Amino acid sequence: MTKMKKTSQICQSKLPDNTALKQQQLPAYRLQLSATGVLSGFFATGAFCLGVGIILILSAKSIKEIEIKYTKICANCAELREDAINFDKECTCSIPFYLSETMQGNVYLYYKLYGFYQNLYRYILSRSNSQLVGTDLKDVGNCAPFSKSHNGTPIAPCGAIANSIFNDTIILSYNLNSSIHMEVPMLRSGITWWTDKYVKFRNPSAINLSSAFTGTAKPPYWSKPVYELDLEDTENNGFLNDDFIVWMRTAAFPTFKKLYRRLNRVQYFIEGLPAGNYSFNITYNFPVTRFKGEKSVVLSTLTWSGGSSLFLGLAYTVTGAVTWLAAFSMMAIHLMLKEKRTLFIERFETERDRA
Amino acid sequence: MGLRGAVPSCGHFFPCRVSHGIAGTLLGEMALCAKKRPPEEERRARANDREYNEKFQYASNCIKTSKYNILTFLPVNLFEQFQEVANTYFLFLLILQLIPQVSSLSWFTTIVPLVLVLAITAVKDATDDYFRHKSDNQVNNRQSQVLIDGSLQQEQWMNVRVGDIIKLENNQFVAADLLLLSSSEPHGLCYIETAELDGETNMKVRQAIPVTSELGDISRLAKFDGEVVCEPPNNKLDKFSGALYWKESKFPLSNQNMLLRGCVLRNTEWCFGLVVFAGPDTKLMQNSGRTKFKRTSIDRLMNTLVLWIFGFLVCMGVILAIGNAIWEHEVGTRFQVYLPWDEAVDSAFFSGFLSFWSYIIILNTVVPISLYVSVEVIRLGHSYFINWDRKMFCVKKQTPAEARTTTLNEELGQVEYVFSDKTGTLTQNVMVFHKCSVRGRSYGDVFDVLGHKAELGERPQPVDFSFNPLADKKFLFWDPTLLEAVKMGDPHTHEFFRLLSLCHTVMSEEKNEGELYYKAQSPDEGALVTAARNFGFVFRSRTPKTITVHEMGTAVTYQLLAILDFNNIRKRMSVIVRNPEGRIRLYCKGADTILLDRLHPSTQELLNTTTDHLNEYAGEGLRTLVLAYKDLDEEYYEEWAQRRLQASLAQDSREDRLASVYEEVESDMMLLGATAIEDRLQQGVPETIALLTLANIKIWVLTGDKQETAVNIGYSCKMLTDDVTEVFVVTGHTVLEVREELRKAREKMMDSPHTVGNGFTCQEKRPSSKLTSVLEAVAGEYALVINGHSLAHALEADMELEFLETACACKAVICCRVTPLQKAQVVELVKKHKKAVTLAIGDGANDVSMIKTAHIGVGISGQEGIQAVLASDYSFSQFKFLQRLLLVHGRWSYLRMCKFLCYFFYKNFAFTMVHFWFGFFCGFSAQTVYDQYFITLYNIVYTSLPVLAMGVFDQDVPEQRSMEYPKLYEPGQLNLLFNKREFFICIAQGIYASVLVFFLPYGVFAEAARDDGAQLADYQSFAVTVATSLVIVVSVQIGLDTGYWTAINHFFIWGSLAVYFAILFAMHSDGLFRMFPNQFRFVGNAQSSLAQPTVWLTIALTTVVCILPVVAFRFLKLSLKPDLSDTVRYSQLVRKKRAQHRCTRRPGRTSSRRSGYAFAHQEGFGELIMSGKNMRLSSLGLAGFATRSGSGWIESLRRKRSDSPGSPPDKPLKG
């Protein structure tokens, strides 16, 4: 008895297991493009895209935006900045403009650069996160070609990104009438990512910021060292400077805008920017003409999805429309061929049976 | 996995002269191959004189099939691996990445996978080689007895040298190619079995030349100093020419005197032989051909595509480099304030040059190394499915199917030509006496209780032969009526079995009383004599002049007067015997076509019924013989014997004169009956062949057997049917004859009125692109039968194409009497000119070369020899499993591999081309779009498993359907699912996806802002958005491509997405950043970007736009141009399952063909028996006979052998 059992076991050992996996019999859903499935999918997707597209277009239309390119307007400043010798000469430029409609709600002020390549391979690499997080000021390993000053002291903040920081000052003033010019109150805070401000950028720990940065040099193009960026607000000084942090978040494309300030909704500006005469007072420091770039200032409001452009809405609408078109034509083709196909299947089956 | 790169650098069998201890380095190894011995002009070997023989440096008897030793392994293996295009490509990339100016990706993105792949392959190669070493050692260390310094010494095979004299004993393998010197049998005869060599299981006789046959004892052999001068080593198994110089005389030598390595000595106590060829020079080794590393056509295509892609890469690199140079010249120089050029860069041109290499690195992911790894994994999976398949498990032999190579699976789905051995593959090589017809009554059908013909499996008990103590226990017969007739003493039945017990050339051996063993030259004869034995007519013993038969228990000795031997023209044999009463009677058995014309007119009525029976037997695929007798009166016989003697003494045209004398006496015979022998087919062979034929697979049978046997099997396994319009037989001996016969065959095919295609199978003709010649369009079915010697001519360079064209136009091709090498040559011919995938299936050592040559070699396991299995790529124990291997496993493997490749190229182009578009926006600075971790993990983690799951598990139609609709196999043969066109479609789809995945986010990001007002278009957010859309798009795409969603697929697809997001968030987490601030720069990015509705809207849009067109195209294709598998799938939905089982065993149809006769023994054996040369003196008890005839008969035998294997062209078998 036991012997028999044993032999049968031996026999079984050679016989492959009868499991669904090994016999390729796993239960499975066979994916098949059925007409109803495909067509209803198409109609549903089309409807969704059209809906989203229309909503996006409508909300994009509600955005008020104004952009002023000031490279040409401030041509004299631009010319001055072409020559590096004039780095200490101040040049300001005032750009008046008229806001025909009130900009409701939160208003954001951006600067926009044209033709500035923040996405070059070597440019993006040229920074030291361990320095910026305040742990190792001397770590300038990746910062070539701006890692050390002439005398060999490490630069803080090092690297090409930090060195090329956008350093124009933009002040928006509201001309209530021809005599009263008031500066529009702007907030500097809240323009950075939370993680940037509180994780990625940290000042070296020391009682005094300037002492913390001893033994480092300022980037060559900077007019003042990093610990003097904002002497009034320690939370905005050193590596924690908001403008610095915003600049350090490199842009994906050569044309980009970066958030500069946001409207502080007080007094006249509780509702937003009222219509009227305004002017930008710009301290022009950042040279762009050398690389044929351009600068502009942008004022913009937002909607629920942020500052979405028309592109996304249009793309959705077009996709939705095309999908519906495709769905209708597919349905037509399917209905036309249905009879033929049933016939074909029948013939196929009979032929199979005959074979 | 990782089997690539195992291309042997030179021939398989090196001369085994690697000196002991000294490691042959790579160079040494190469030099050994390059500097082969100058071709030998002639071979000289002197017996017992090692010093003299050493001069010639002949190869020793050691064989080497292994490729490496411990020291050469690493360099040789690496060298081989780097001969692979892909490996070199990755090595090159790796070197590029080490140059800092050029490196745009971290070095680890390439080196880790490369090392992994190389290591896995190396381990695999090492294990394989270890086993080769082991088997080499085992063979080389076999013992043999060598005559050294006058005494026999045990030596290992590998130490046997040319010129040595070795002693062989019964049932031993012959160690090298030997010149037979002497043997235990009289006249220096010995018997060998050549199954290992040519697959023929019948015994062959070899004889020593008379001068040496007396050298029976060691002392005389030790003094023997003859010198053999012969042809150089070659692979012709049946030819040998040389001479022995001894005692100042010259003795010609022929193949008749040779024992070849691989044969087994049988029925001979011992023999001595002189080693002429050893080791790699032996005919066996010369015939084994080279081991070629087999690749699938998809492998080759992939290598081509990799080269193309590399070209494509270079083009893109050039475009981007030019772009970079221009950009640096126009913009970059001015931008130097913010980003000065690298110190090494002095001009825009040089910068462009560097960026070219950078882009080559970045874009290399179009052919990721994971492609090769995944391909191997998938193939491994498919191999396991084959191993695990219970439906390919042979219960009787307890052998599962085995995929011995894991690299060829998808090729199984593309087979167009199957080359099959006959014996042991299609047939079981068991001859069974199945039915007979005695005086117009047919015996052998089994009836069940109700009187219906019983089918196999429902048979009652076999006939009980216990009355007969001499019966063979293994013999089974089911029809009791025959035995009853015998027992009743029916004279006709008695005469019938008497004939069977007398008319043959079988030798008997009786070791103990009653234990009879028959030594039959052909299994057919053995079956007939055994049948007679069991029915009470026991052939007991014979002398040259007598035959002793136990007839129903009483011994009767007949005087044997003459054997009218068989030959190919006569197709019959007769004996003339005098019974104890003194009556002389001629017993004849032969092919019905011949014999029925020679009957006495009085038997007309009997002839008609017998003919009916014969037709019935032939229709069942049985091999038939007709039996007849004739009484001769004394005077006539005396007169006839006189004439026969004269004829046999005639100097000229002896053959013809003898034939006419024979002809004269074999006339006006009385019909006795007919026998039907079953050359038992393996189970399910006809069904398998029918199914494979429906799947458009052409089956060629290549066999060492005789033409008649082969054709007969062709009929019984339904390769040849009555539908075949004509069977062309090519048996020409000269080039001209063969050419003429081929030409005639072609003409006939062209001329024939185009018959109507029979049903479904023929209506769908191949697309015209496949037509290589008009001949392929031939309507009607033809078959070609070609003989070995005609084949030799047909395979010559100037005729091979003609032959191929003719053969390929035929539905069935049978090559008979072919040598192992010819088998390989035929396969090679088809392989070379047809661009079709070939599969060779066989079971014996004689099939090894064919198995190695074909794209896929299949070995039948569970048989005696395992050489075929060892050389094969797949093995199983039954021919019928071939249908499952091809139609189910092969088809699925091909489908899965193609879908896998399409998807793989798609996903990598979609992934990589994004960098190209981004180049235009980042000053061509070789900035990647994605995070480098994403680049590293994309192929390994995020997208590898779903596509692997699809590649391993996908099914388009259930397995039963692929058997039901063999036409489903066709896409593989036509290479439809993955070819250059499909490749371009995938690439186009990939590029389309890359465009959308890049430009849609670009369009959105260029203007948009986040909901907190900050810019959206920062580099990191863009990278995350693009990467996420890409992962989602390719995941949805794999979801669409997966036709068979198992739990595993679900797990992998959803799992991959989950893992992507998990890794994304982990990589962007604060913790990792705090530890490695410089390595994890994307801190906070995932949380921040993926919280933006705009980002999600972008991802959703990208997915929709990438996927919908694909769905639309597929849907339209399904509606407008469905292929067969679509239709099958659709029809599954439509119809209710109809319980129906195809391929049931069809009852044997009656066929009009009736000439499958069962003679398989060679001509000349009768003469041997009559001379008594093959009988031991002791068993004869007759002393005087030996002096009777000199070497005359041997001469004539030799002459016949050398020029007879042919007969004048036979008539077409059916016409």
C-alpha cells in the first residue's frame, strides 16, 4: 500500500503540476474592443473634454493681465548696463501706464525674461544645495565656473544661478491724480514654495548672519554680500531672501516669468487694483541686451486653477470636438459594416465546420 | 536568460592538443584554430608502430566539445559577449559617460545593468561548458583494450592513437574508425549496429580481408606491421578507399572492412581492429557538423534594428550638435557673462562636437539594455511553460517536454518547414504482424460483441498462445479465428505459416533450450517469422542446406535448395525447399504489384478477393506482402538448377542472366494469401501532420530507410493521400538523369490543369510577395520522392536551386536513403534560399547534424539514444506534441514577443524623444527633461513589469482555438507581427507620444501660473509633469495592449503606477534631501506640483490625446480589416459554444494505392546464408561446406553493394 503510494508520488513528481499558472489557465479578463464600449468611451471622453475645455476657456477669459516690456522703454539704462564698467552707476526708469479695468482680487506682479536660458545643462548644475541648506558653506564642488573667488575663498552662494540673480527693483505706484502718487502696497512674503523657504534654503546657524558667512566671498556680479540682502528682516536675509529663492528655482524654458511681489490688499486696494494711471519705477540693474534678451513686468490676477492660459482650454475643447467627430464616424462605419460582418462570421463558422 | 553571445569562435571540435597544464590563452586558442593542420592528402598508419605514426601528428582519440577552460573562460567569454552588437554598444556608451565633458548622465545608469547582464550570461555559459566538459570526460575516459608491447592493456579512449590495434567485445561501442583485422566469427565476419550513425537499426555485416582474418591471437597480432594507406578524413559514411601494404603485397580496402566509431558490435564475441581515424577525424565526428549558436530571426532583426537605431541616434545627435554649435555661436557667446564656456571649450564648433556625444548618451535609452534582459526573461518564462505543460507530458515514458534552449521560443511560431526523421519519430520502429489474408479470408480484424469492428483501446483479450511452448510472449494478436483455423488443421493456413517460417533470411540463436532469438536483417521479416512462430510454425535453426522448423510441435527439416534473393527490381524473394517427403516446392513472397502478375491463371477468383483485402490493408497504411508457392518436379528443378549454375558462373551480365533464370521459375505460382504488417506509427502522427499541413507548414521526411518503406509511411501518416495528383520519384544516378527527372516533374506541375482548390485551405493563397517563382502557385497537390544518391547530385551547387524549387512546389517531400550529412544539407539548402524558419525533428544520432543545422532542432526523448536530445533545442517524447509546441506555445511565444517588442520600442521612443524636443528649448545643452533617477528607473522599475507580464502571459485566443483554426499560425510564418514595417509604426507611435508628452505641457506651462501665483514653468515641475504623464500614458497603453488581464497583469500595472508615485514622493521628500542635499534636488516638488489642478488637467489631456487615436485605429482595423484572430475572438462572442471535437481519429479510408510491401532487408543476404559464411562451424555440424566457395561470393557481394543501391528509375508509384 505504502509502496504504491510512493510510486505514484514518484510518477507525480515528474508530471508537471496542474496549477492554473503553469498550465497557462489563469483566470483572466480578455480585453476586447467592443463597439459599444469603444463608442460610449469616446462619447464620454469627448463630453468631458468639451466641458473642461469650456470651463477653462471661460476662466482664462476672466483673468486680467497686463505686460509691459521695458528693455526698449528704458533703452538708456539698457545701454548703460551693456558695459560692465558702469556697474556702480544707478539707473532708474519710470514706465507709466493706464489700467482701464479694475483688476479684481489678488494681483500678482511678475518680472518676465525673454531669451534667458535658465535651463542650460551646466547652468542648472551650477549650485550647491548643501551650501544653500546652510550645512556646509565651503561645499562649492558643483558650482563651476563660479565656485571660488580670485583669492580662493569659496563664494556664497556659489554657482552660475546665484551669480546671475535678477536684481532690478520694481516699484508700482498708483497715480490717484496728477499730484498724488502713492506706492502700491506689495507683499514680498508668500512668493516662494513652502519647501524652498523652510527646507531647501537655510542660513548657517550663528548669532550674527554676517559672522556666519565669514570666510566666503560674494558672487562676482553681486553688489552686496548675501547677508546684506535684507538688513531689516532676518527672515528675508541671507539664503532665505525670497527673491533669491525664487530666482534659484530655475525655469524650464528660456522665456519665463517669476513672481516678484503680490498685492497687499489694504486701503484703496482691498478689491484689487482699481482702474487708473499707474507707473512702474524700475531700478535697472540686470543686463539683458547682451544676449538679445528682453525684460518685462507683468501684472496678473488668477482663477481657481491658477493663471491658466487659453492654451489648455482650447486644447481640451479641440480634443473634445475631434473625439466626438471620431466617435460619430466610427459609429457610422460600424453600423455600415455590421451586416457584412455578421455574414462574414457566419460564413467563417460554416467553413470552419466544413474543414 | 542571457544566452546571447555564445558564438563559438571556431569549429566545434578542436583538435585536442592543448598541452597538459599549459593554459591555452585566448590567443593560443585562436591560433590553434587558425593554424589547423595542412589538409591531409592521404593517411598512412602502420600497425603497432607508434613512433612511425607520431610523425604525421594525427589527431588523437580525444574529443573536445567544450569551449573554455578555467583560465580562458573570462577573456574568451567576454570576447564572445562583446561580439554582440548590443553589448559593445553599451560598453561604448559606458566609456563615453566616463568623460566628464561629455557625460550628461550619471555613470551608474549604464554600468549597473551592463555588468548584471554580462555576469548572468557568463554564469550561464560557464554552467553549459561545465556539463560539456563532464560529458567529454565521460566519453574520453571510456575504457578500451589496446594492444601495446604485445599485450592487451586497458587504456582510456582518449589515449588511443592512430595505428593502435584494439580489441572490441560484444555490445561495446567502437572507439574509433577501425580497420577490421579479425574476429571471433568465421572468415573475419562481424556484425554491427549502426543506429547511432545512420539510424538504421538492422544489423550490418563487416568482414576482415582474408589475409588478416587469421590473426586471431595476440602474439600474431603483435607482430603485424601492415601499413594502411587511405583517403584523408571525410564525412562519407558509406565510402572508404585505401589499401593495406603487408608483406610486400597490397590489399585493397573498402568500407566493407571498416568499423566506424559510434557503431556497436553485436553478435560477435570479439574482434580486433586497427585504428585508422581517431577522435575528431572519425566519420562520426566529421558528420556531426558544427554547433552553431542559434538565434531567432527576431534576434537578427533586433540586431539590425539596433544598428538602425544607432544610425538614427547619430542623426539626431548630429542635428542637435549642429543646433548646439549654432546656438553657442549666436546666443551662447553672448550669454557667457552668466555662464562662461567650459575651460576645454574654445569655440562653438567644439562645443557642438561635445554636445553630440552628450546627446548620444542621453538618447541611448531608445535601446535600453533592459530590452535584452527582458527578452531573455520572457523567453525563459515561455520555456518554463513548455516544461510545465501537462498536455505535452508522456505518461507512458514519464517524460515531460523540455525546452533545452531558452532562446528560440518565438521562432516556434514561425516555422514553415518541418524536416522529420522517420524511424523512431513518425514510427515507433516496431513492426507488428497485424492482419493476413489466407485463401481469400481475412484475419486480424477485431470484432466486438455486437459484431462491429472494434477500435483501439476497446479490444478484448489477445489470443492465447500458451499451447506453444516456443511462442514469443511479446507477440500479440487479437483475432482468435486464425489460431482456430491453424488448430483445425486447415491446410492452407498451415502452408501459409510454413511459407513464413521458411522463406526468409533470418538467423536464429538458441542460447538455452526453447529460448529462441531471431536475428533479422529487417524488422519486417522478424515480425513475419515471429508470427509464424507463435502460430505453431517455429523456425528453429538453419544450416546452409537445411532449415529446421517445428511444425505444431514436431521438428521438420527441410532441405534448402536455393534462395532466390531479394533485390530492388525483383521486389520478391523465394526459397526452393525439399520437404522430408521429397517434394520440391518454391515459396515466394513479394510485393503485390510484382507477384500478382506471376500467378497461375486458375487463381483468378482468389486473386480478386485477395486484391480486395490488399486494398483494404493498404488503405489502413499497412505494409503488405503477397505469398505464393509453386510445386516443382524433380526433373525441372534439376534442369533449372543447372541453368542457374551456368548463369551464376557467367562472366558478363551475370546479374541479368540470373534474374531471367529466377524469373522463369517464379511464374504460374499459386496464391496463398497476403500479410499485412503495421509499421506502427507513433500516436497521433497522421492527425498532427494533417493539422500542421493546414497551418501551412510543409513537412519533409528525411530518412535513411528504403524508398518503399518511406513512401509507405508517407501514406500511412497521411502525408501522401489520394488527393495527391502525382508522386514524382527521382532516382537518377547521374547528374543528367536527376536534372531530367526534376525538369519533367516541373513541367508536369506547370502543365496540369489547375484543379479547383479543395475547400477552405486552398482558397487563401499566400500574398504575392511570398511567391518566389511561378511554381509556388501550382495548383493541385504533388509529392516528391528522392533517393539518397540522386539527392547527392541534386544538392550540387548548380542544381540545388532547381531541386529546391521543385521540392518546394510539392506538398510533401520524402528523401530516402539519405546520410546524416545530407539531411543537414537539405535543411541548410532550404534555410539558405527560402528565408523560412526550419524545424528538424528526430530521435537518433543520425539526426544530430540536421537538428543542429535547422533553426530549431527537436529531439524525441525517451528513446534509446540521447544524442538527438542532447543536440536538440526542444525535446519531448511523442511526435504529436509537435502540434502543441508549434501551434500553441510557438504561436503564443511569437505573438507575445512581437507585442512585447512593439511596445518596448514604443515606450522607449516616447521616453527618449522628449529630450530631443527639449533640446530646442535649452540651447541644445544636453539637458535632460527628467530627473536622472527617473531615467535610471524608468526602464527597470516603472515600465518593466507590466510589459513583462504581457510578454509572458498574454493570449489572444484560447489555446483550443489555435488547434481548431490552424490558419492562426500564419502570421508568424509571414512575419507579420514584428517586422520593419511594424517597427516603424511603433516608433512613429512613440514619437507621436513624445511630441504630445512634451509639447502639451510646454504649451500649458509657458504661460500658466500656479494657484498661489508663483510660476508654474520651473524646470523641476515641468520634469515631474512630463514624467508623470509619460508613465500614465505608457501604462494605459500597456493596458490596451494586454489582451489577457490576469491578476498578475493587474498587480503589475497598478503596482507600477503605485510604485512610481511612491518613489516619486520618497525621492522628493525632506528627509532624503536633508541627508543628501546635492543628490536629491527635487525636494518638495512632487507635493507641490501634483497639488496643482493645472498639472493634472495637463496629464489627463496628454493621456487622452495619446491613447484615443490608438483606440480609434484599432477599432477601425477591427471593423474594416479584421485578421483571423480578431475574427476568431469575435466569433467566440457571437456563437454559443458548440461541443465539437475536431481531429478525432478518422476511420481508415480505402485507398486505391496498394504497393506498400514489407521488404527491408538488403540484397545479398541469401547468398551469405547459402554459403554458410555467417554461421558458426559449431552450429553447423557440417565441416565440408567452408571449402565450397572461395571468396567469389564476397567479391560479387561487394560489387553489388557498390553499384546496386540503385535500381533503374521506378515507375511513379501511382499514376
